[in-house]
Amino acid sequence: MSQPVLSVRDLHVEFVTRRGVLKAIDGISFDIAKGEVLGVVGESGAGKSVTGSAVVGLIDPPGRIAGGEVILSGMRIDNLPPEELRRVRGKRIGMIFQDPLTSLNPLYRVSEQLVETIRTHTNLSSSAARKRAIDLLAEVGIPAPDRRIDSYPHEFSGGMRQRVVIALALCAEPELIIADEPTTALDVSVQAQIITLLKRLGRDHGTAIMLVTHDMGVIAETADRVAVMYAGRIAEIGPVRDVVQNPLHPYAKGLMGAIPSLEVETDRLVQIPGSMPRLSAIPTGCAFNPRCPFAFDRCRVERPEPIQRDLHRVACHLYDETTIRAEALA
Amino acid sequence: MTERSYVQVDNLRRVFDVSKPWLNRMLEREEKQFLKAVDGVSFDIAKGETFALVGESGSGKSTVARMVVGLLPPSAGGVTIDGVAMAGRTDAAQRQRLRRRIQMIFQDPYASLNPRWRVDRIIAEPIRAFGLLEDDAQIRNRVGELLTLVGLHPDDGRKFPHEFSGGQRQRIAIARALASNAEFIVCDEPTSALDVSVQAQILNLMRDLQDRLGLTYLFISHNLAVVRHMATRIGVMYLGRIVEISGGRELFLAPKHPYTRMLLDAVPDVGMSGRQRIPVKGEIPNPIHPPSGCTFNPRCPFANDRCRREIPPLLGGVACHAVHEGRITIPAAA
Amino acid sequence: MTEGLQSAPVLAPDKAPAASSPWHARFLDSDIWASFKRSKLTMLATFLTLLFLLAAILAGLVAPQNPFDPAQLDLLNSRIPPLWEADGVAPYLLGTDEQGRDVFSAILYGLRVSLLVGFLGVAFSATLGIALGLIAGYFGGTVDAVIMRVADVQLTFPAILCALLVDGVVKSVAGGQLSPAATLGVLVFSIGLSFWVQYARTVRGSVMVEKNKDYIAAARLIGLPAPVIMFRHVLPNVLGPVLVIATINLALAIITEATLSFLGTGMPETMPSLGTLIRIGNNYLFSGEWWIIAFPGVALAILVLSINLLGDWLRDALNPRLR
């Protein structure tokens, strides 16, 4: 029971370009337990979406998984032949993307798409599959599902479409759902409904959810644990409450302070100088060192490995035993 | 309108013809279709303040912005800036003088800079267009000054836009807006294409510039937290109308309109204060066929027959029958 | 610790600037150059195209004879086979035709005429098409509708028919024979008139995308008049696809000219283009003098193929999504 649904070990993803090899993901490890929502947050270029794609083996050339393991409930899946991987992806991993239209075929009725998916993965008769599809639509909150099921995707509004995609992802009762910016294209009021839905589904079905987004608010509302990514590495990972309210990594601190709040009035927002480095020019040592106000010599030469600090794992030399000892001496 | 107002927007309306082409209409026997993107919006902005319009997609906030700067002619109503009417029979010279004082910052910094021009030429364009400086050396100095002002290096002027990150491009766009010594800047979602850490840089920069140069902002955004951080006064828009207008603090402490309340409840909470929230109901209706009466009535827990029949006027800063009739108790501002 | 982050000066430079590199360094580092270096076929096509261009320009220096000058032609030297045949005579490398014209020289000079008609035709159609496309796309509405309906009508006529029509009308108006230079003008005009639609459509499409971008809004905000915005801001941003069409159309224009000349409505025999040479040669194909038609034909085929390959490569190189 203690076995995680998803376990990623030292994953590397590279993109081969004529200017050289770009490391999009440079050695990341994390687990997601049954029924847990892991938020993966980061700014553009941090590698969060690539992580999601790599887990399901959807890295297209010139990109490639250059190392590490992806283990789904004890079974290694990153080295499966494409055909088998495709089956695993359909049956055991559900996917939700930012634009619901990429997941739905505009030429088929929603009923056809749902029934086909259900029948591919179960041995239900078509009438039983249809009944199951209607139940699923009801579960994701589509009103009058027995009528709406025969509509085409374009007849739904943006929020309703995303609900249909979620229903589609649930068809095969997957162990893991990967949601890549599922609410980014939606209005705030609709976003709140989708977040609530995702949270409920994870709880009810015991599905592990990997929620990839740039929106810290969404993570704070939805996730149990959060991984903050920077330049292809995990800067900090831990329980969401701890990371949001008491971040350790200077980048995580800056990120939290940079978000304007509805609750607290601030005169100035915390700002991190500069911007995320391009993949072709990732600084040596700690990738964050040029933007970090606490950087010292070691940060410029040696890359920090994740260190356990209370409930967090943080990749920062500031929390290394030797640094702390040196500070205590000073 | 009060004497203090610098920008006056008076009963602004904009209708878009969204009909199919004539031949299709004839063959399919369809009526012409009109979209009331903005339906009677009035507000005023005092000099040096930041007035924000906040709303979800289809609320018409960006259309208002484009009418205020004169990019889009209003179907009815008018905009007066410092006593000069933007639309109508204002003579060309006077309008050109007014244009110099109004600038705009756009949402997408990748589309708002001409990709084939060097940055210094982009920033110098308003200076040349308004004939502010004649001498090339003077213009070069001024461009360098502007680049420094927005946190870039004068030598950055020799580069092309694609050599910059999104945040840096938005700085360039701000420098261009300031090049004509503009006093009033309309910002249409200036940070929604940017990452949070970069957003913080740009918002801080905009506030610093406001303090230094006494700028007046019309700030358009869908992000309530950003609006709270920036605005002195806020108008909340829903389907082409302002449903609530009030001072920045009051709006967040004591929201009146049910839509404002719903919107505030819907925003994901980074503070994790665990506040109780009303579940959000329904989605924004199709603006081509808006609901009758108050357009929010199908989603409103307080709606009654009058709400479905009669459009509520904006009284006391809120357009809601339930509030006017005292059917909703408003939490006292702390 | 957050104070440390806040202490960063707000108006400090984002990063130290690096001076922009000179244009040739940028070019050598560009994706286009890289894609050029990757494709051997493109390099060969470029080499051949340049060779033909050079040959046309330097025809006067390279060719042993000026085939346009009747004084240099000697009927006694007619129908000499190529040099490597048993009856070959120097300096007639590729043999001579029935008027004693050196085929090699005729090809060089014919190339000159063909390329001249091609370039001028493309220039004319591109100018016309770009201008109309800009106007249609930028102003929209009735102007757009009128221009694009004319374009639709134009498209229903095959280019060759259109060219024949113009040619016929001009000739009947001018009454009988035209001077070779005037014929060249008529060819350029009729080719230009039949190819403008493609430019207009492409430019209009790009303009409609570009004019809604915010840099155009920014230019409108400072009160620039429409023509200034069109030429300064819109035009440079829609020229990429035009370059591709122009290259492919250059090949098409050369073919069209050759066809017209072959049909006898093009360049006269006194100032032959490649098409005219093929027409002349056609008469001797069955009497065994194959070289009179074969060499101009091969030259035309290689020229058109090279330009087309160049155009195809350019289209792919400028559109990274296709790679």
C-alpha cells in the first residue's frame, strides 16, 4: 500500500539542436501517492510541462529522455516499446490539457468518444458503456447528461468542454491523471469549479494527480504537495502549506512574495531581478545563483543537491550542514 | 461629473455587427446579429490615480480601453480627456495634441513591438511623429534616458525585440509609451502574458513611474489580486456593463454586487486562510443573446422577477436591485 | 530573508547588454544558413541558377558570336552539328542552326532575354499584387471585396490565355509588327497581369493578421496616417511569403514566356529567347538536326528546375513549422 502510484527517479530530458544539447530536465525525482495531488509549479521555461510529457512518454524528437526511470505502481514504463506504452497511457494514465479542444475530436459526438474509450479499456457492452458515460458526465457536473451526451464538442462552453475532457480521462479509471494547465484557458469563476471537481475526483477515486500549472493560487487550493521547478530542476518540494507559507529556497521565497494577494495589502511586491535563463545559457553551479541575493562562492561552482529539511526537500547550499555550521561559527 | 476628473467616460456604447456575410444570411434566412460589447459604461478618473476595470472574458473591458484611447470609435457616448473630447468634431491638430498625452501598454509584448525594427527606432517613433525633438543626437539621448528609466541599458537600443525576454519587452513597450511624455496610460492586461516574478517587476516599475511622473492609469485586468495591488478605484464589469464601482479597499472588504462577491470567492487563495466560500454557479452566457433584465440573474442566488425584467441602474456604486431594495445585507467595511 | 530580495534596486538594468552582432555574423548563425548548408540539392540549385545568371549577364564576353547581329551570321555555316560530332566545326561548340547562328551563343543571349522577361514580369506582378493586397487587407470592406472579386475573375483565366489575350489586343491596337523591345514590354505586361493574384491574396492574408497586432495599434495611437503605417510597419512584415512566391513565379514566368514564344506570339526570331529557339529548332527535329532544339530545351529545363528547387527550399526554410 505504501508503494507510490508514480515514482520518478533522476529523470533527464534533452533536446538535441544544431547548437548543441539543451537540458530541459536535469535530474528530477519525486513520488505521488495514491489519492494525492502533486502540484508542479514554475515559470515558463522551468520544465514543468516537459516533466508531464516525459512521464507519459510523449517527448517528440528532437527531444529525448536521456536518463532516469519512470515507475508506475512498481512497473517501469519509460523503457517500454511505443505500442505498449501507448496502451499503458490509455488505460492507466489519464491526461487533461490546457485546451480542451486538443483532446476532443470535433467530428464525433461526445457519446461516441466516451463510449469508444470505455469499450477499449473494459469489456462492457455498448449500452452499458453508454450508461457508464452518462454517469461519468453526471459526476463531472454536466447538467442533463443523458441529453447532452449526444452533442458535439463545439456545442459545449469552455468550462463544460474541460469537464468532458475530465470525464474522458476518467473513462478507464486510471491510477494517475496528469493535468497540464487545466484551468489556464478558463475564466476565474469557471476555474474555481474545475479545481473543486479535480480535488473531489482525486479523493473519491483514489487517483493520483499530477497538476502542472504556473498559477500558485490553483496549487495552493488543490494540491497536497508541491514541487517548485526552476531551470529543469526541482528547487523545493514539500507539503503545500509548508512550501507556500514558509518556503525555504530563495527562489520559492521570491515567487511567493511576488504574487499579489487579495488578503494583504502591500506597497511593493517582492521582485526577483532578471528572468528564467534560456536553456542554452543555464548558469553553472546553482542555476538560480545570478538572481539570488544570498548566493555565495559555492553556489557559482557547485550544483546543490536536494537536502531534507523538516518536511521540505530543498536544493540550496544555504541549508547544507557545512553552511549552517559555518554560519553558527561566524 | 466632478471637477477633479481628468478622464470622463460618459455612457459609452459599442455594438459589433457579428452577422454572417450578406449572401449566407439571405440563403439561410437569418437576421443580422449584433453584439453589445459595451452597453452604457460611465466612469471618471482623477489625475494621478489608477482606475481599474476588472472582469472576465466577454465583459467588454478591453473594448472600453480601445475606445478610450481612440483606437475604436464608440457607437454612442463619449470620452473627454482633460476637457478635450476624443471622438466627434474635435479638429485634427487638437486631437493630435491630445494623442501625445495618451498612450497604451498592451497585453502581449511579443506582438506589440514591430519585430523588424531595432528597439531604439521603436522608442524614437513617437518622438519623431509628434516632432518633440528634431536633432538625431538629441533623440538618441532621449531614447537612452527612457531605456534607463524602465530598467534597461541605453545600449539595448541597438538590439531587436526578439533578443529580449517577455518582461524586458514589456519594459520597452513602457518606454515607448513614455516617449511622448504621456500623462495618461491605458494598460490593457499589461502583465497577464508574464510570469509572476516578472509580473512583480513590471507592476513595481509601473507604480514607481506613476510616483515619479504623476501618471494616470486606466488599468484593465482579469486578475483581481493584481487589480487590488494597483488600483485606487475599481469598476467591475459583467457582460458590457459596470455592475459595481468603488474605491479599491472597499471593493475587497465589502463587496456589494453578488457578482463581485462570487468573483472574489472564486479566486484561488494563496494565503490559504481557509475562508468559507459560496460555490460558484454557472458560466458567462453568450453575449450575443444576453439574459433579459440584469444580465447576471441566471447565476444570481438573489434574483427575483424584477431582476429578470428590469435592468438595474448603477446607484450608489452598484447596479443590483437586491442591494437597492435592501434584500442583501452588506458586510460593514472593516 | 525576503528583505534581501526586495532590496534589489528597481530601476537597475535587467542584465548587462551585449552589443548586437554585425549582420553577417547574425546571418552565418541563422537557421536559414544552417538549413542551406544541410541541403546539398539546394546548394547545387543555387550554383546552377547563379551560373545561368552569370552566363546571361556576361553573354557578350563569353559567346563567340552575337546572334542578334545579322552581320555576324553566315548562311554557309548553317546546320553544323555539335563539335564532338564528325562534321563539327570550331568554334561552334553546340552546332549552328539553319541561319548559321551558333547555338551556344544563341542560348546565352536567349537566356538573357528569358531571364529579363522573367525578372521584369515578376517585378511587375509582385508590385501590382503587393500594392493591391496591402490595400485590400488594410482597409477591408468594399475596397477589399472589389479587389478580391477582380482577383477571383482573373483566376478563372489560365495565365497563358490571359497573356495571349493581352498580346493579341496590344498587337491589334499597335497594328501589325512590333519592335523586339516593344514585344518584350508586351510580354512583361501580360505575364505580370496574369500572376498578380497570388501575391495579392498572400499579402492580403498576412496583412489581415499583422494589422490586428498591437504594434500596429501603437502606430495608430500616435496618429500616423494609413499609408505610412502600411509601408513602414505592415509591408516589411509581410514580405517573407512574397519572396517565396516571387522565386517560384520567376520559374513560371520564364516558362510562360517560353510557351508564348514557342506559340509564335512571343519574342521574334531576330531577338530570340529560349522559347523562340525551341520553336525554331522544332522545325528541324525530324530532319535530323536535333541539336537546334535539344540544347535550348535542356538549358530551359535546368534553369526552371533550379529556380523551382530554390523556391521550394526557401518556402521550407522560412516556415519553420514544416521542418
